[in-house]
Amino acid sequence: MKTRAFVTLMLIGILVGCGSGNGETTPDITGPVTPPKPSVKSTKIVTQGFEVSIYNRLAEQDADAPEYNLDTPYQMNEPVTYRDVVFHLNTQTESVKLTSLDRFKPFQLISKAYALSLMPPQTEENIVSIDITSAMDFSQEHPSGSKLNALFSVTYDDALNKYYSYKNDTKTFFTVDEFLQYGRDGEPLNAGFNRNLVLNTGPEYPGNMSFYISIELDNGKVFSLETEEIAFKVPDE
């Protein structure tokens, strides 16, 4: 009796299922269903800002090809000569995705140290201008507020520094002005690379001095930086 009732219920279920399908139309499927493609996105790296830090200069490793390598961070009020310190420009970048609507969306903040990268990221922007000044008199020729680009040299670049020439068999690094001219001559100065600057001459007056660095990119953005104070020794001390 139970078996007969169970079979009867199964038959009713099959009939009901078939009847429900007869009231709907099913489109013909001629091939495999292709899922919709996601919107096309591209990832770009943009410049978010810059930091400037002062380091003590590492002792010479090769007198024939001197490089101004970083040693320990400079301690404020530690008396030094202009040859003892290095100015490190560090770029802060961010990876963003460009949607099909041409709107940038934050994707991932990139570590400014690039600890896991063999090469630092190249940004969408290039540097077009750098202006270095100081609120203190640097010399009689360079009073407070004067442009000091010619007194700074670019001694390191993440993309292999090619900003130097040889004068009387001596390696001479480009000044900041020469570095910028190199960019204007057709070699873009990518904003994503870290760079080191050094003074190629010392101040005429002893005492504490800080510097202001203004960096302009080709998208019109301008970033203003200020270094910590450096305690310069009296010349020839």
C-alpha cells in the first residue's frame, strides 16, 4: 500500500513539472554560453608627493670615481662641512586603475622604499622644474631667497645616473640646472625615481641653514619641501 502511494506521488510530480514547462518559451541555445567580458582597465602609477631627508655621506669607496652614497641619517645640530651631507629626494607614488569611464580609482599604495623591486616604478609624470632656495644668506653672491640650483649637483638616480661628464679626467656631476636642461633636451626626468643631491660648494657663513625645494611636474602639480636645519662649520675650520 505504501509502495503504491509513493509511486503515485512520483507520477504526479513528473506531470506537474512537465506541465509547468509547457507554459514558458525557452530560447534556442546553439553553442556554449560566453560570460560577459569585464570592462577594460589599465593600471597607472601617479606621483603623490616627495620627501627630502639629510644623510651623512658614506666614506669614499673609489677615489677615481667618487659617488656620494648615503650613510646614517644626519643628526640635527651636528657640525658638518658641505661635503659631509647628502640630500635624498624620495618619491611617494600610488598605483591606480583607469576605468572605462576614464576615472582614476585608488588601487594600491606603493612602498616608497621599493624594498621588493629591482627597479622603482615609473610614474605618469615627469619633472620639469626644480627650484632650491634658502631663507639664510648662503654667500654674498647668493643672499637669502636666491636660486641655488647651480650650487647643487645630482649624484644619484634610480635609473642609473647618467648626469655627469668628465673634465680633465675627473667625473663631474651635473648641477640641478644642467640636470633640468638634460630633460628639456628630450630625455624625460621621470618623477618616480629617487635622487640624491649634494652641495658642490660651501656657504660663506657658519651656522644653521635649511633649504626649500620646489618641484613642478608636467601635469602642473607643484610640491614644496623644506629640509631640516644643517649646522655648517666655519669655512676652513
